[in-house]
Amino acid sequence: MQKRNLGNTDIQLTSIGFGGAPLGNLFEELNEPECFNIVKKSYEMNINLFDTSPLYGYGLSEHRLGNFLKSIDPDKYYLSTKVGRYLSPKRNYFKEGKFKGHINFEPNLDYSYDGVMRSFDQSIHRLAVSKIDICLIHDVDRYNFGKDVDIYFKQAMEGAYKALNSLKEQKVIKAIGVGLNDADICTKFANEGDFDCMLLAGRYTLIDQSALDEFFPIAKKNNIGIILGGVFNSGILAKGIGDNVTYWYDKIPPEIKEKYKKISLVCQNHDVPVPAAALQFSYSNKLISSMILGIDRVEQLEQNYKYLNYPIPKKLWSDLIKENLIDERCMI
């Protein structure tokens, strides 16, 4: 599997990274042996980036990920988690939102200096490993805060950013960044602070290339490593436009359905599966250090590896540009 440097750090990441949200029972419950085997298989397939968050299953993802990682050489992988929420015990079990089963804690939103230090300390204990390599300020975007995003941005820069810088100066972590759903908010963080990397979900895909406008240029200028999430746009580019498939975890808008159909037709004309085109398109940009893929089945690992290495003729890309389906600025 190919490796690229993460921005100006000495961290070299594999093209595919392991996304830990499914370990937190995102959308469906997984059992413990399944989770262990999924992480183990990822490691055996030479994936070296493992990403999680306290939010995923309210600590469950970190527990499950650490359960395997603590058994292997810490020099053989890079671990990423996030801050912005610390967890408190919940007396009565509850089910909430996207996580279909979790450990009995509840998240407390907190981007303050002390809140971030508390969150980081909790993560170290849940993971039960000796290190965290990459730490990201989580979810300061419109998807989570709407018109109030600027309020939380200010809190994050005044608190979380300073806390992560302190941890990096102490050599507790190697790289700091943000994990967001909005390219323009990534740009705003890049303009306001000195970040090593940014995890951006769903904004550089076959369907949406809005990251090209402002974020990619400043990331290149500042040598910020880019990790992509959501390269399948929450399902549509992996599964098509069936009734149970989502775009941005919601019903697929009519215009997106039409765009998908046109992309699918071009891929079909070149005998290329859409998911293969989606993966290779996103990674073709040399600014991309890695792509985080949420994995809930061992079979998905094997399939995604095949998609990443599927032979794609250059004419497919030129046809997509000709049909105005991908931006002509894309470097393919």
C-alpha cells in the first residue's frame, strides 16, 4: 500500500486509514469478536492509520480499537483521536442518535483548555495504549452547529488549540489538527493557527470538490497534511442510489441523484466500478496524505483494496471533466 507524508511531519501514512466510527456501533451493533477481527485484519493488510473519537459509541470505539492496538508494536501504527467532548457516566442506559448501542456514558461538549485536557486524558485511559500520535479538534462546523459555528470556532481557538499545542510541545502527541465537514471552516482554522493536518469529510469526492476553492490552496501553501473522510459521501458512491442509501447521512437530493447517474454512466462506459473511481479520484491529488474509510466488515477491507488498485484508463477522467462532472482543476 502506498505511503505519503502527513504535511510537514515525519509521519508516513498508508493510502487507506481505518475509520473507527463503526466500532462505536454507528447505525448497527457489532459484537466484540467482530470488532477485534476487523481491526486485526486492517493491520495485517498493512493499514497504519487508525482513527477514532470519544464521540463514537460514547467511548466504545476507543475501547474496541485499543483492545487490539495494545497488543502490537506501537511503532507499527499511527493513532488518531479527537477532542471537543469529554464523557460522563450515565446512570440509566439510553439509546441516542446514530449509535445503536454504546457504553453507558454521555458526551459533554467542551472546547475549553481544561475540557480538552480532560478529554485527552480520558482517551488515553480508554484506549489503554502508550501513545496518541495525532489529535484533532472535532466537529467545529455547520453540520453540527449551524449559524452558531463562529461561536464554537472562537472557543476552539482560545481553548482547544492552545491545549493541543501544549501537548505537542511536551511531545505527548506528534501532530495537531481539526476534523470537520466544511472546507471553508478548515480554511478558517488554517488562517488562524499553525496546524499539521486536517481531516475533511465529504468535500473532495467524485460528487463534491468544493475543497478546491480555498482550502486546498492554503493547505498547499502551509504544508498542511490532508486526510480525507467521507470519500463515498456517506454511501451513495459505494452503494448507488437505492432507497436505503444516503448522501450526507440524509435522503439523496434529486440533483445529486442525477449527477450520480451521469457519473455512473461514464464509469460503465469504461467498465470501471464507481467505488473504484471514487477512491482513486480522491487519492490522485498529491495533497492527500490518506483516506479514512469506515469499516464494519472484513469483506469491505478486501473490496476497498481491490478498488484502490483497479485499472482505470485516463480517458475516464477526461470524460468526467468533459461532462462537467468533476472540476477541471483536479490533478489526475
